[in-house]
Amino acid sequence: MSGAKPRILIVDPTAPVAAALRKFLDGIAELNVGMTPAEALVQAKAAKPDLAVVSVSPTFDGEGLAAQLRDVCPGLAVVLLYAPEEERALERCARARGDGLLVGPIKRTVVLATLKNVLRVSELERLNRDLTEKLERAKAAPPPPPARVAAAGPGVNAHDETFFKKYMLLEVKRSRRYQYPVALLIVGIDGLAGKLPKDGSGEKVQARVQEEGLTLLSSMLRDVDVALPFADDRFLLFLPHTPRAGSVIVAERAAKKLGEITTIPGLTASVGVAAYDPKLTPKAQVSFGGLVKDATLALKKAQEEGGNRVDAGSAPAPPKRDRISLG
């Protein structure tokens, strides 16, 4: 959560939880609090938040309220907060179209990391919408020269990040139009925060781990692939012209590659995979933001299951054949 402070709406009927969230986010976000659905809707209309953290319990229908908040604030990102005893939090969050989830008891580091990632994805989706609108307005103009795909190869530095984000958004749009597969991987170092030094040098060590990890990942990619730092302990790999099976192979290699990091020996990594293959799902709707969201959820599942693994979600069923072929 850097740059301009995000506007965050906290919706919880219990004062202790609302107070804890306010304490976690104080100073790094512009906060509004709603204790009831009515208060939350009023606050949403007035403050136009970027993100809402909404509690869910047997006596508080936060999932239903999330839909109402989106009606009031189109494009609003919603993180659903479930009680510790909720065993189907991930399933319920997906069904309610939540952009992220938290499960109590809440901890500051988990809350900040989750909200940071959700806000990052939300911003990428907004850029995608803006870019799509510009492309639609430019349809009558002569087509631009082909993108210099070779420039999107390994070794991406921070100054190129904005360009490569736009490149990835455009590449997803091309994949829809020309019907070729793309894949997006979110690679996360398992438990990095707990392995950093506690003597004040943690940030420097973390930066070295990220730099070394990015170098290792870039060394195993093709010229047309993109590798970017995605968070303090995560990387985004974008693979154009790559079907699901190929992306899983790359994911396994990426997880193994990060095990070679020398700054902190013995690290493991997990990978969440999201893929779009028009041969398998010709009618599927695909977007860059959707791929990021699916890969992030897959990574979360892999790490919740112990880490050091790849989760590729559920592979789509092959399309039904219209007629039987004999011979």
C-alpha cells in the first residue's frame, strides 16, 4: 500500500473486530466504518472506497451486503472476513465473488498482505478497462506497429514495469481475438516473512531475496515471457502462447528454481497457475485481472496445503463433439 492512501471501508457489527482492523490500517489508509448494512451503504455512497472489508457470520449477511456495495460503487473490491470456525471460507468467498478473504483470528501481517494484493489486482483491472476503452476509441485509426515482443524477455527492471503491464493486458486481448493460449503464474516463496532476520536487516535481506529470485526465474524463461516482482515474496510470470499443460511444467521448474536462492538457503516456493486455452474452452471469458485473481487463489490454496507445491486449479473439460467420427 504505497503512494496515495487507499480508501477502505470496514463493515463489522462487532466493535472489537472493527477496532482491530482500524488499528491495523491506521495511517496507511483512509478509513470509514459501518456497523450495520445501512451505515455501510451510506458510507460507500459518500466515501467511494477502493476496497471494503466485510464480515460474514450467521447473524450478519456480509456476502449479500457485498453485492449491494458493488451496486453502489461499481468496481469496488471486496474482502470477506469469516469466523475461525468457518470451514468453507474459500468456497463461500468464490461463490460470493469476493476479491479476497480473511479468516479469524485476524493478524496484522496477514490483513496487510491480503489487502495489498487485492488492491494491486483491482488497480490492474482498472488499467485493463481504461486500456480497453482507449483501444475501442482507436478502432478507426490505422493499426499501431507490432509490439516488440522480444523486449518483454527476462531481466525486467522496475523502470519497465508499467510498459510490461500494458503489454500483458494487450496480449490477453490478442489471445481472445486470435484464439491462442496464454498462462499466468503467481510464484510465492513459502513463509518468507518468518525466515527474515529480526535484527533490523530484514528489509535488505528481503530485497536481496527478491532480486535473486527474479534473476533465477528470468534465466529459465523464453524471450517472449515476462517475469515481474508482484509482492515482497511473490513474482508474476506471464507466458503467451502457452497451454495449460505447458504452464504446469514451467510452474514446477519455477518452484524448483527458487530453491537455489542463496541469500536464505533452504527456501521453498509454491505456484498458482491460471490458463486460458481456446481449444478447451472456446466460449470462456478471459481477462488479465481474472487470470491474476485465479492464479492468486490457486497459490493461496497451494500454500494452505503445506506449500512447496503447484496448484493449477481444475482443468476444464474438453468441448463436446457435435458428431461421432467412425474409423
